[in-house]
Amino acid sequence: MEILTAINDLIWNPMAYLALGVGLFFTALTAGVQFRRIPDMFRVMREKKTDAAGIAPAQALLLTLSSRVGVGNLAGVGTALAAGGPGALFWMVVVGFVGSAAAFAESLLAQVYKRKIDGEQRGGIPFYIEHGLRLKWLAVIVATITLVGYGFVFPGVQSNNIASAFEGAFNVPVWLTAIVVTALFAFVIIGGTRRIVRTAEVAIPFMALGYVLASAIIIALNADLVLPTMQLILSSAFGTHQIFGGIAGAALAWGVRRAVFSSVAGVGEGTFGAAAASVTHPAKQGFVQSFSVFIDTVVVCNATGIMILITGSYNVVAPGGEILLSNNDLEAGPAYVQAAVDSITAGFGPGFIAIALFFFAFTTLVAFYYIANTNLTYLFKKDHGAQKMFLKIGMLAITFYGCVESADVIWAVGDIGYGSLGWLNMIAIVLLAPVVWKVLRDYDAQRKQGLDPSFDPTRLGISGADFWVSGRRTKDADNGALSGSDSTVPESPDR
């Protein structure tokens, strides 16, 4: 286990800073697109889907949030505060804003290089590595790692969190939780993409709004401590606090790391859901996905952090092991959130955590199936019914197993693959940065002309975007037939 931990540290520690650097790079390249195109984010989310094979932009947002908003929003924030002090929360927010530019870039690329397979729009990391970078062998490796990780490793970690929470809060036997969670999961994935999207549409707003509302109530009941808490966060972040000033570096390190772990901006996890959206221009879904990082890190993680700090439900330990602050004897993680809730309503904390973890982990499970299935589809293309059935059975089996057995080794092994995937994706999107710049510039130019932007890769000199080329051919053919049948119909401006 120590060897696995060492390998994970070797992969993840530098990758957190790589993600920050990539986020800053795309923020500069796009002239701060995540700030200057905020109105477009909300406008696009109201648009309907333009192709029966895809889903609406808002649906794609919720599908992606299923994987972004998860257990890390509880456990990760608590860990960051324990190791980096209150200042870590400030850096988490900063990274959330910066990282949303990387999310924009990878989601835009997922849209540019997507394909229509078996009547559905599919795309993501392996698609733009093959069709954008022309490295099919690497795309196959990436798809295989993603399929194995999201299909047969990560689900066990999520289900283990659910089972442990319900056993601790309600004394529910883990085997019973295993049966219920596996049955619910089977019901969702058997229904295909439509039921997966519908589950995200119902669960994500309820989950996120409910959690943020509960956090807001706790913060409101301690309203007199809000300003001092903000001052504590800032002074700790910039090294001026008398207790936490000495660990300002740790605050930065842990804030960056946990923000990347939580939002997975730049790691590529959100690309698969982003590609499913049916839009007229790739940049549109890029805007939507950058907003999803804002929701995950700036809203949900911030709500968790402030709730913990304002109630004093945390401890801080310096990198050398020195205890800087000891408010309780709790282990860093979800227990801090539990203590924060208990400070207002004694005894309610364990139940609150169990219910929150169920929704966070279950919706992540659903998103994992969609991601694994997309990579399976990439590898086998059409006529892969037997492989898809094997995937479903395997995911249900590991979900059940994760409930009744420890997931420590599974998590450590899976994290190596997940981290490797992140490295490959960030290198890929940086190499494809010229495409990102070209597509965004095209969007900006059309908006300046007062148009609803539409994407023509041929005009921009972008190859490999077959989905968009064939779509325009079909549209032009339809327009030609319409013009031929009625001479009074004006010629399409697209021709």
C-alpha cells in the first residue's frame, strides 16, 4: 500500500500545479473567456438541442455535474482545511475560477471532434487525441485506461462511501445497502442515456441546492461570524495570520490540489458529457462546462468550507506534524461537516452526511457509467452489445463489492490510472490550443456581427471534425432541395 501511495504522490503532487498552469495558460489565451462570456453561459443553457442524437446544453451541464460534484466536495474540503488551514479555501476559489478556462478548452475540443455513433453524439479525450492530434494508438490507450478505471475500479469507491455512511448514521448493514444501491444503479443504467440524463436532471438540482441551502442556514445562524471568518481566510492565505501565517505555502498547495481533485477541470472527466450536447457551435458548450466548475468549486466547496470554519469544526496540523489548532478530536474529512451540522442541531449531523453522501456518490456512479460506456463505444464502435452487457454486469458487481469490502487498495490503484489520464489530457489540450483559439475567435467574430454562431470547420481549416462537416452537408442539401421546390424561398445564407 505504501508503494501505491508513493506512486500516487509522484503523479498527483506535480499534476495539481500543472493543472493550475494549464488553467492560467487558457485564461490568457482566451482573454479570460470564463469572465467575459458569463452572459453567454446563461443564454446557451436556455437553448434547446439542435439534433435528435444529442441532448440539450443544460442537460449536458447536469450530466457533467454528476461527476464533478461528489464526495470530494465534503471530504476534500475538510482535508484541505486540516493540512493547509483556512487560507486553503481562498486558493480553492481562485483555482476554481482559473480552472474553468481549462474546462472550457477541453469541452470545446470534445465538441469539435465528436462523432455520431449508434444514433448518439459521442466524444471526449480519445476522440480529440485521435482526430485532433492524429495519434490513434495513444487514443486507444487512453480509452482503455478510462474504460477500466470508470467501469471497474472507481464505482467501488463511491459505493463504499455510501455503505459506510449509512452504517455509521443509521446502523444499516452494509449488505443491505449493497443490495439497494446496486438495484437502483441497475435500474438507471438499463434505461440507457435517456434515463441517465433524466436521473441527473432530477437529482443534481435537488442535491446541490439542498446542500447549499443547508449550509446557508448554518452560516446565517452564525451571521455575526461571517466577516471575521472572511478575514481569517484572507490573512491565512497571505501569511499574515499569527497562527496560520507560517503555513501559507501549505494553504496554497492544498487549496490547489483539492480544487483540482474536486472540479477535475483539465483532467478530462467532463469532456464526455460535454460532447453529448447538441449545439450550433463548440464554444457554446465550452461556456456551459466552465460554469460547471464554478458551481462545483466556488459554490459547493465554498459552502462546505465556510460552514466548517464559521462553526469552528476543524483542526489544523502543520506539515511537520505540529498541531496549530485543535477544536475537536475528529478525523479530517466528512466528520468536519458532521460536526458543523451538529453544532446547530445536535445529533442531526450523521444523518445529514449519510444522505448527502448518498446523492453525491450515487449521481457520480451514474456519470461513471456514461463515461465508461462512451469509451467502450469508441473502442468497439457499432455492434458492441455483448461488450456493453459485460460492462453493466461488471459495474454492478464492483458496486456491490465496494459496499461490503474496504476500498482502500481499489482507490489507490484507480487513482494512478486517473492521474495518468489527467497528465495525458492536459498535454493534449495544450497541444490543441491553436484549435481552441481559432474556434473561440470564430465565435467572437460571429457574435460581433449579431449572429447566432454556427460552426464550419472547413472554413476555419480544421480537419477531423467530421460530425460538423457532414451536418453542414445535410443542411445545405436540405436548403438546396427547398430552394429548388419553391423559387420564392430566399437562398440560405449558409450557402
